[in-house]
Amino acid sequence: MSPAFRLSSSLQLFAMATVLGGGVLPLTACAQADKASTGNPQAVSAAGAIGDASVPPPAINPPTDAVPEIPPVEIPPLPVVSNVEAHQEAARLEKMMVKTVKGFSTYKPERREAFISLAKDELSKAGLPISRPQLIMVVDRNEKVQHLDFVLALPDEPWVSIGGTPVSTGTTGRKYYYITPVGVFQNTADRLGYRAEGTKNKYGIRGIGAKGSRVWDMGWQTAMKGWLPKHETGQIRLEIHATDPQFLEWRLGHSASEGCIRIPATMNHFMDHYGLIDALYEQAASYDPRFAALLPKDREQTPIAGDLVIVVDSGPLTEPKIDPIADKRPLP
């Protein structure tokens, strides 16, 4: 048999195999075959035996480098209620806090007005409008106040003070203690908070509260160094957390922290259970298992949940009160 006849026969058989195999091979078939034969020795023998009728023709494989389609994340909208419903919900929460939150107070009219007025000023500076009825956590760092107030902020009606508890913010005069910064801070889903492990330091103090207490992470913030006379600035991780229920909680109402905002354990639990500033976390929990794992399984998020914490100062910064315990034992 002449070489020309053998070549012609091979081409005919190749054409027949191509037709039987499902039509004309695409231009990329060579590249795909090379990829297949590199990792599969059997593919090499099959590809070399096209003229052998006992071997089936090579299959035409679909591309293997196609990017899989990822369904879009559906983020539920933030809860929106009418002003009437917001007032009713705020009144309900206030009644429950009166019964369950230690040290809760509804404040005198002048104090309520100060919380609201100062919070509005800080929001205006930050350029953040209120677009729906929501709760805002307002903290007055003034040494003579050291309290928080939950305020019902409404887009088109006067705001309402619900009430709050004593807190402890950053103090002066102690090395590495920062003054809690004034401003608007958002509890955004860009950061994941955590829960206290309840471990004690060498003084037997649980610095961020009992095991399971919630810690809200407000991110890195610029704060004044309270131990330096000129109050040079530095970076702190601003957090909101409980404190040791046995040794330190009774001292809330005085500036004592390293820059964070300390709150009572009962307020910590109430905020956590009803999601008072967890509006964005609740959204994230619908598509991110990390947030779903952090939030309480039995939570009852209020429809007026917000996401803003505003630190204000109702007076000039003064020297802290003398605390005899602070002079004897370092605090966390």
C-alpha cells in the first residue's frame, strides 16, 4: 500500500470519526485535547488510535475554566415604621428598661434636652441625615454627667429621650488612658464584634464583663492621650462593653476606662437582646453566618433599631474625681 493511499485512508477515517462524534470539531479542540492528555495517559492512547474502529472517538468536553455563576446577595431593607408606631415601640422599650435595667433613669427635662441638642449638633457636623424612625445611643462623656441616653430620632418630628444609665468613659491622669472621642460612630457590618470570654486578669477582674457579654466594635478612632498635659492624639479601638459586675460596675458614672464606653451588664443584655443599635448587623445576619452566630438566637429586634452611637460633651473637660481604688490597683 502506497504512503499516499494510507494518508488518504487516515483522513477519511478521521472525517468519519468526526461526524460520528457529533459534528465538526471546534477550533479549540486541539488545546482541550492537549490539556486532557497532559493529565490522563489513557487519553493519549485513545487520541492516537483514531484509525482503530474498536476505540470510540474522543468526546468534545465543555470548557473547564468557566466562572461559576454566583447568585446575588439579597439584603433585606431596614425596618421602617410610622411615627405613631415608633412612639409606641419607644414607650414599650422604656417600660421594660425601667423594670430590667439596673440604674435606668428617664432624666430631668433639661438633661433630656441636652442629650438631644448635642446629638443633633454632632449629626449635623457629620452630615448624616435621619431617614427613618430609629434609636440613637447618645453618650455624654462630661465628667459631671457620665451617662448614656437612648433617643428616638425622627426624620420629621421632634426627637424623644427614652432614658439611660451611668457609663464610664476614658479618663485623664493615668498613663495609656485615652479620652473617649466626641463624634458619630456607626455600628457597621464592616466590623464584626465579639463576646467576652469572662477570663480574669491577675487582679481577678473581668475587664469586659462576664462570659457571653456583648462587645460592640466601633473601629479605630483618634483620641486624646489623657496622661499627657497637651493631650496629644493617638489611635484607640473604640468599643462598648460591660465591666466586671462585682468589682467595677458600681463605679459606673465616673470616668475610669482606657477610652472605651463601659455600660451596666443589664443594659448590655437589653441592647443585645433587642438589637437597639444592631440594624445593620441584623441585615448582615441574613447572608453572613458570622453575624448570625454572633447575634442571640432568641433575639427580639425592635423595629426602631438603629446603628449610630454619638459621643457628646455637655461641658468643658474637667479633672476626674479622686478614686481611691484607682490609686491602689490598675484597671483593665
